[in-house]
Amino acid sequence: MEKLLHFAVHFLFGDGTMSGEPVPPIFLNCSSIFIFGKDEKYASCPIENGTDPCYLLKEVHRAKEFRTYFLAILPIVLSVIACLLNIGYLMAQLKCFSQEKTSFKKRQVFLISRSLSIILANLLFYVVVIVWKANGFVYTSAMIFILIGGINFLSVTGTYIGLTILLYTAIVHQFWYMTKLTLTHCCLIIGLIWILSTASSVCIGLWGATLFYPESAPISCSFESCQQPLAIIIVVGLSICYGTVIVLYIAMMTRLHRLVRKSSLVQSRSKSNSMTAMKRLGLNMITFAVGSVPILIVCIVALANLRDLSSLGEGCKSPCKTFLHSSLFVEVEILASVAAIVWIIAMIADPVINILADKKLRGVFTKQITRVSQRMRRASTKSTISTDDQ
């Protein structure tokens, strides 16, 4: 099967044997994977003694396959699905928001903020892909990629923390929640979350990209005095944010269950609704936890191999650099693709959970899908009739 696949590749792209030109001597032992017209540029690269050129060539092909399928095609397809789902979910939220009472609107603005964060992250992801395809992965594209991930992660983290405290206040301190805490206060808190998230992400993006492209970065950052301490601070900071969300929710739920056992706390309808919302938030917390753990693992792995990974950004970009460091490029492609795919899958799961768990939102979302499909049918019918008339 593998030989048949290689034959098909050679038939489509050509190789040294079929083209009538010899395979470079350095790749004679792996002529079956040598692609004529593409791999000749690696033949003159200075290889250290004891290094297998065929192994390097295989790793180059592996890196390109990962880059094409798992860092471009698959994330883009998933991102389109996530963007459409979250836009539909946001429209349903806005419609429900206009019909809700003020007490429910306080919770709704946090959910709307989370949806806007996810949609913005998806749109900026397309910017990263465009910049990457135009210039390759350089300091600029790496900075934008880190910036997007930082804004999304920190804004969603802040939203979950605010939402958890809000729901806890609505259950335990209902009088203060109804009289003192206004919708304006909630909007100001969300605005503060976005300002802090954006400012922190800009710093993380500007400095974080220097970890991988120290020479092309506008900021001077040596490995011992800057890169390594900075990487540790970023990883520890993200881990603290992640742990704060999970620990805070668990602590709030534990305290609520204790209060429920001691008194008839959940008797009124509003408190019962708040408890239901708190449990629904738990599903979102699971999505957040599952989606963020791989990203944290990627950060920790990158930190452990920072010395080697930062060497990829040193010197000018060239075919020989890609060839000689092909195994490192494979590692980078795997880390980036895992982080991107898991991150986007979590964006897909988040609106799906909320739509399925909320009966009112589910009804509005279903009506929207029905209306869109009907409009598409009418448009296709009109175009068919006009074509027949012509």
C-alpha cells in the first residue's frame, strides 16, 4: 500500500527516475520518497556527520503534511462551523435579551460577551492564516496567533469568573443582587474584563513571539535573561487563570450545596432558575476545562523545549534551515495544530451545550434555522424560474 502511494505521488509530481534525471546521490537510499522538482534544493545542504539525510527528508515531508492538513485545512473547516454556530447563538441571545427581565439580562450580557469573544477569535484566526500564507510563519504571524489565543482565553476566563460570582450572588444575596447590582454595573465589569484581557494579550503577543523569533523581533530578548523567565511567567500566569476559574466554581457550588442542606434556600422561582443556570454553567466549565488543558500542555512542552524551539527563529529563513531542523519543525507543527484544533472544537461545543440546555434559546435558534432555510429555498426557486424563463 505504501509503495502504491509513493508511485501515485511520483506519477503526479514526478521523480528523478521517471523524469530521466538522476536522484541526487545524497538521497539515493530514499529515492522512493524523493519528489522531483521540489526536493533538489535540499541536496546541497551541509549535513553533519552521522545525520541521515533520508530521515531529514521524511521529516520535511511530514512537517509539510501537518502544516497543510492539520494547521490549515482542518482548523479552517472547524473554524467556519464554530463561527456560524456562535453567530446563530449570538442572534438567539440578542433576541432573548430584548424579551428578558432586567434580572435575567445581567446574566445574559456575560453570555453575549463570551459569544463575541469566540466570534472575534475566529475572525482573527482567518487573519493569521492569510498572514501566514503570505509571508510564512514569522514574528508577525506568531505574534497575532498568540494575541488571538490570549484575548480569547483571558476574556472567556474573566467572563466565567464574573458569571460564577454573579450567579452565586443571585442565589445567596438575592436582595443585594436585585436592588444594588444593576445591568450597568455588569456592563462595566465586562468592559473592564475586555480592557485587561486585550492589554495583557498585547504584552503576551509582543513578548511571546520573541521566544520563537528572537532575531526578527523588534524587542531584544536573550535566552537566559529574558526568554526563559518570560516563558515561565506566561505559562504560570495562564495556569493560574485556568485554575482560578475551576477552583472558584467548585468552591461556589460546594458552599451552595451546604447552604441548601441547612435551609430551604432554593424555594423561590428566581433562586431555582439561578441554581439551574449555575448547573448549566458547570457544563460550560467542563468544555472550558477540556478545551484549555491541551493548550496548557502545549505551553508546558514548549517551555521544556524552549532552547531548541527558539533556535528555529535564529538566522534567515532558507530551505536548508527547514531541512536541517525538520524534526523540530514537525514538533512545532504538532504543538500548534493540537492547540488550534482543540481550541476550535471547544468553541463549537460551547454554543451547542447552551442551546441544548436552554429551552427558550433552543426554540429561537430552531426558528432562525427554519427561516434561513426557507429563504434559501425561495432564492433557489426564483433563480430556477428565471433561468427557465430565459
